[in-house]
Amino acid sequence: MKKHRILLALVSFLALLSCSVKAENPSFTYPNSIEIPIGGNTYQSAGNIQEKITEDGIVNWSNSDTEFSIYIRSSLAKEVEIHLDLIQQEENSEITIALDKTHQVSLNPGQTDKVLIGKMKLATGYNKITLKGIKKDGSDFAKIKNLIISFEGDLDLNFVRDNEDNRFYWGRRGPSVHLTYALPENQDFKWFYNEVTVPVGQDPIGSYFMANGFGEGYFGIQVNSETERRILFSVWSPFKIDNPGEIPEEEKIILLKKGEDVYTGEFGNEGSGGQSYLRYPWKAGQTYRFLNSVEPDGKGNTIYTAYFMDPEKQEWKLIASFLRPKTDTWYKRPHSFLENFIPQKGHVQRSANYSNQWARTSEGKWIELTEAKFTGDDIAKRKYRMDYSGGEIEGVFFLQNSGFFDQFTELNSMHHRVNKGRAPVIDWELLP
């Protein structure tokens, strides 16, 4: 009986050790290892107070209701060993790390470098590794630079690998995706028309559902905050620079006219130029119509004008008309894109449906556009993020990104939709 009690106590003690691990700097069990930078692959997925994730990793973690999620995509299901690469630990704390199982680890003052967490199993596709704080003596639970995965054999992982050219920022924003609509050759096109529907629940903050792109700018709808949404129309300057204040006067975008309540100004950071937007409470589930023109003025400049159909008033609203100097072009490269412009929201899925695309020649002939090429940005091309999709579904084109879903569309693939035969009916005399 005494031996039996001793055996039970030993089993209980070993079970406790399997759930709670004292942190140390171990050698790896497996011969291969990969470092996952926290700064480019992690989001605060719970907690009311915003913690700080920088290019150095998690540098502020003070609240017990905070949850961090690290996302990686695996080529196969595989048992791996997890380690954390700590920035120096200041006080005692306990945290949990969860994947297919949850490990609890105690961290001690002065610890740096690699801390063993334990063995877990990656699933095929995207995996979410969750960090939570249990208790702490100091101001922070931990400051973490990298997650390290060690393994045996082969394993391909997709994640944001480096911060060259600010890729942690772009990677956390998520992959931007585009549809470029095929235009017939040897014709001059002045107008482009498109219809956009954002499905209910697919409109998180930070989304830009760009409807009517052209060679020198873009036109679409944004979600800017819990209370503000915009219709945005911008034209790049021919002088390529990120600071609009450095554009020479002779190459600045000139505002010709704008609609009622429309803000106009300059924008920068991703090229520079003229910007306009109307604060408008557009709704998910509602279809919106966009119409814009590109036309050379015969003096070496080009005029860009954008209209948005207000479905409640059933009338076209002028957003703005800009003159772009040193430019002589008709409408080129009609396209749509989907992006997230807030890095903290790059783990939330968004999507949009694009339907009934038409281009109108300078001579007044409407042509339906039913073929589109699907492409992605640098983050998608590098396969740092693969949660992107686009193409045709149920007779309309669509784009989808972020949210770390598993099914993706091959970049540079061509997609077709059926002809609808519903050319836009525009009363040109009534356009403001």
C-alpha cells in the first residue's frame, strides 16, 4: 500500500511537470530549427488595452486579459518543439502557450535567449499559437523576440521572414490582392463602370475595397473607424515621391471641381498626389455603383473625374475632378484591389464581390469586360502570407484576404465571368 501511494505521488508529480515547465536555455531536441520573428507575425487577438508589438517583438505585455496570436503556415502535419527567444526577463512570471495542447511556463529574472516550452503538433495549413499571461511580479509578463520551432526532417513554413524594406509592417497588414480587367486593344476608353458588394461581416476596420482603379490612381470605399466610412478618390502626381510637400508646383495635381461635402487635399507615403473623399455611411450587403473617366485635355494634361451613385437618392454624386499635368492618356489598366491599411487588423478576414464591369470608348460605345487577371503584392509574391484569394464565383468576380484561411488562388491566374449584357444607363446631362 505504501509503495502504491509513493507510485501515485510520483505519477502526479510527473504529470505536473508535463504541464508546468521551468524556463531554461536548452539545446534543441531536433536537428533543424526555424526562427519566427514576433514583430512580423503576431497580433493582439484579445484584451481591451492595446499592448505594443514592434519590429523587435512583444515589448509591452502588462495586462492579464491580453492574448497574443502568432500565425504560421505549415506544409504538413508534424510534431515540433517550441522555444521562445526572450528579450531579458525582468521579474518572475508565468505564461501559457497553446497550439494543439497548452503548456504553462515559469520565467525567471535575468533570463534571455532561448527558453524551452515543449513539444506540440503543427497542422497542415495555417496554425495559430496563442500566448496568455497567468501571473507576474513586475510590469510585464514577458518581452519576446522570436518563436523558435525545431523539427526533424523536412518542413516548409510560410511566415514573414524579414524586415527588409519594412516587411514586418506590410506583412502584418496582410497581402493586398488585385483584379485587372482586360481591355480590347487599339481603342481609346474614357469611362469605366463597376459595381461592388461587400458581404455582411466582411468589412472590418482598415479595409479599402477599391472599385475603379486606373493607371494613375484609384477610387473605392473604406472603413476608417467604428463610426466613419469614406468614398475615396485619389490621383498620383507624375513626380514620384512619398512626400507631397516636395512635389514641384508644375507637377502637382490640380483640383478642378469637387462634390458637396467632399474633402480634398494631398496624400503621401505610397506615392503622392491629390486626394478626395466623402464621408458616407455605406453598408455591407448593399451594392454600390462607381463611374469615373480619364480624358486627355489636348494640352499635355489629363483630367480624371469620379462619380458615386447614392442608392438612397438614386443620383450620381460628384466626388472630384483632378487635372494631372505632363500626362496624355485615356483610361488604362482598369482594375480593382482589396487591402488592409491598419497593421493591427491584418489577422481579420475581408472580402468583396465585383460585378458588371463596363468600359466606354471615347466615341460612346459600351464594352463589357468579362476577363480579369488575379495578382498580389510583394508579401503575396514572396509567399510570406498565403491567405489570399480571388477570381470568379457565381457569375461575379471577387477578392478575399487576411484572416489566415487555407485556400488560396494562384497568382497571375486568369478568370472569366459570364456576360450580363446590362450596360449602364447614364443620363450624361444630369451628371454634376
